[in-house]
Amino acid sequence: MRTLERFLFTSFKTLTSLMLVFASILVFAEVFFRYIIGQAHGWSEELLRYLLIWMTFLGTYLAAKEDKHLGIKVFFDLLPSKVRPLVKFAGDALTITMFVVFTILGIQYAVRFFSDSSPLLLIPLGIIYMVMPIGGILFILQTLFNTTKKDESNEVE
């Protein structure tokens, strides 16, 4: 299980990093072409928008790996220690439920728009929207990995 977790994290961290590098190069190139050469390329703005969408959803998964998402830890810490595991379990269960719904709707959305193309790049929009179910599945898996990791550390103590 940990091998799968490491593989997914390393793969998507590398992919997201490459997207960020490519997006940065794309922005600098577009600024150069627009303001120095005097010739703008609309396709680069469209591609950058799609890269940012993908980086956002994949970044959500990467943040889940490190348990870096926003939470109200102050209130959680005020709870009695016997109640905390139950509250944590309820929060994880609600999160997983929400991402299952999100993933199902993302699949429906991607399928619905697969026949439509982006205006300039002519990429099927379904490919762009597939990041919703991909990100949702990754987030669900990582939440389960984090939960089992905490359970294993509790058993050791």
C-alpha cells in the first residue's frame, strides 16, 4: 500500500512540477512575443488556463498527502482526547463522501463535454475536465492512505 502511495505521489508531484515549469516558460514567452515582438498568441493563454486547472486539482491531491489542507485545528484540540478519533473519522468520512460525489459528477461532466473542443487549441474539453475525476480519485485514495497511516501509528503506541 505504501509503495502505491509513494509511486502516485512521486509521479504526480513530478507531473505537476513539469506543468509549473512549462507554464512559467509559456508566460515568459508570451510576454516576450506580445511586448517585444508585438505579436500575441491566443493559444498560449488558453493552454496556460488549462495547465492552471490541472495544477490546481493535482495540487489538491499533493496537499492531501502532507495533510496540509485547511482545518480548524484549534477547535479539534479543544475536544476531549477520547472524542478526537471519532470526530476525525467523521470528518474523513464526510470528505470521502463529498469527493465520491465530486468524482461521479466530474465523470459525467467530462463525458458530456468530450465532443466539444476548445476554441483555439481544438482540444476536446472532456480531456480538460477529466482532471476532476482524476483529482477526486487521488484525493479519496490519499485520505484513505492518511487514515490507515494514523491507524497503524496508533497500533504501535
